[in-house]
Amino acid sequence: MKLVEKYPLGSVVVLLPLWIALYATLQQAADALVLVTGLPQGERLTEAVRFFVYEVPKVLLLLTLVVFVVGIVRSYFSPERTRAMLGGKSLFAGNVLASLLGIVTPFCSCSAVPLFIGFVEAGIPLGVTFSFLIAAPMINEIAIVLLWGLFGWQTALLYVGTGLVIAITAGFAIGKLKVERFVEDWVYQIHSNNPGMEEAAPVFRDRIQSGYSAVSDIVGKVWPYLLVGIGVGAGIHGYVPENFMAGLMGKSAWWSVPVAVLIGVPLYSNAAGIIPIVQALLAKGASLGTALAFMMSVIGLSLPETIILRKVLKLPLIFIFVGVVAFGIIIVGYLFNIIY
Amino acid sequence: MNVKILGAGCSKCKALEQKVRQLDELHQLHLEIEKITDLNEIISYRIMATPGLVINGKLRSVGTVPKDAQLLQWLREEDS
């Protein structure tokens, strides 16, 4: 790690080919490893082990690459810059831009209130602000990697696309509803004369450095969840009969999507924590749309975040916010169930 | 020297507080460390992400946990 810190650019030149080589040989390596263990071919245990030793390094490799790239991209977008870019945009264009910026701007739901106030203070319309607040947690890089790794890039892209559509339309709808009166009055009375901080623009070296920090931060935190998740997946892969959950959460159960969202909204977990559950549901025959709706409602809407937002929003607006987003997620769930 | 850590209970805020306390102990800096969780006070520094780090009234970082070397440099700048 010290070497990487000292030579950020050089280390990329070395590590990237290494990454590609590792990724390209994963299947052979996993097969060889299974062969070495001497497990009998075709047995349940063998298949579970094969699944595990192939999926764990694959998802970890993908995660490392994506988090690294996202870390670099995020160094270009501070909340201050995002706010500046959103100033003076018309309603619909503002919603689109805010949703896109929500993906790339570093955001943690614990800073939702200072961010909200910062946006309102700068005169950014409420609907545009909400587009950002919806997209930022919901379109999550870990979820992207997981969908990409387990279902292919088309599914990951579809997830990003539908997340964007929800954020844009929900924000636009909230903007049209004229909900300004449901913002706590004190928010509009804030006039701070503290100058804030002037940020020096980082050089490219520093940006690569932030890519590495993101990897050690996020991958360092997420890997145990991934192990558990893929372990659960491997167990199910080998042992549980397929379509075990099909009756409950499969396509044929039309009510499964809204129920998944209803259960998911009050639950709160980061994307990493939800991985084992989604993995297990899917492997047992739950349909992708239902599982995805569940995941989006858990990571995109959360009780703690709404409680935090209650400090700046009156109750009706909290309900409108949760309601509009939940409705959007339900639509996406049905859409995925129809497509897949 | 007064050090304020602005943030209401996010994981990075705790990490930053812990780091500053460790540095304080390790290098005998005799810092006066305050954890600010009051929303209005946090907002008065015009930050849009937490944690915020304020050293002797000067806002030094927002939304990140800076590296030890960087923190020490800021603290030494204020000291001299």
C-alpha cells in the first residue's frame, strides 16, 4: 500500500494488466482448484465449492475495479461543485442533471440535511434537490457490480437506467406538487456568513490516490458481506431445490413486488449488507424484479434517513417523498419481472 | 489549540474523532477536542457533507477522513 501511495500512476500501469490477467484466468483457476481438492465431480458439495471459489474472486475483482474508477470520478464532483452546476437549471433539465450527479457525487445519507439546506440556500428548486436525494443512495456502485457480476452488464445498465428514471420523474412530480410550504420554516431563514472552505483543485495524482482510498475504504468494509452472501448463494446453489421461492416471490405472484417494497422501506442496510439476502432470494427462485425492488427499497429509502430529513421537512412532505419513490420502485419491479 | 469535529454520528465522523484523539495522545499535542453534533452549528460552517474538521476556527476538511500526515501538518501550521 505504501508503494501504491508513493507511485500512484506507476502502480496503475502495473496493476491493471495484472487485473485483466487474473480476471481472464478465473474460470480455469477455479476448475483447477476444485480438481486439486479431489472432490468427486458432479456432486452437490463440489458444485457449491466451485461456485464459491469462482464467484468470490470474480465479484471482488469487479468491485475493486468499479470502486477504483468511481473513486476517481467522484474526486471531480464535490457537493459544492454539484450545487453550482445545478444553479439556474429549468425544472426538467435540472431533474435529469441532478439525478446524474447523484450517481457521481460523494454522498452519505448522514449528510442529507446539511446537503438539503445547502441546496435550498442556493435557490435550487425542491424537485431538483429531491432528484438528487433519490438518485444518490439508490444508484449504488456496489449494487451495480453485483448485478454486473451475477447477471451481466445489461442488467446492471437497466438498473442504472430505471434508477435514473425513478429519480427524474419522482423529483419532477414533487417539483410540480408545489410542496415548498412543507419545508420547515427555519430552513429558509438560514443566512450564514461563514465563508466556507476554498478547495484547492487536486492534481491527477491525487485523484488516483482517492481511487485507491475508495478501494481500501469500501472493499475493506464490504468483503465480509460478500463472502457471506456468496457463501449463502453457494450453499443454495448446491442444495436448495430450484424455484423454492417461486410461488412466494416469483413472477406468478403479482402482489410480491408491492409486498417486497413494503417490507423493504422500513428496513435499512447498506448495499453490501443486503447482498446475502438478495442472493439467497434469487437463488431460491424469486424473480429478479421482485428482488431488485426489495433491494432498491432497502438501500434507497430508509427509516433513519427519513427521521434525519424530518428535521427539515414537515410530515406531509416526508410521506410524499417516500410514497413517490416507493411507487417508482414498484413500477421498476414489475418492469423487470416482465422483461426477465 | 481547539479542534472541532462537525458531524452527527456518521461512521466517518467517528473515525475522524478517533484519529484526532490518537494523534493528540501520540504526539502530546494537548488539543481541546470538541465533537459538534448540533445541526445548526454544523450548518453554520456551510458544509454539505460530514465530517467537517475545524482547527482554531478554520475549516480544514469536509466529508473526508484526512491522512495522519495531513492532519499533523495542519495542526503544526496552527501551532507556529
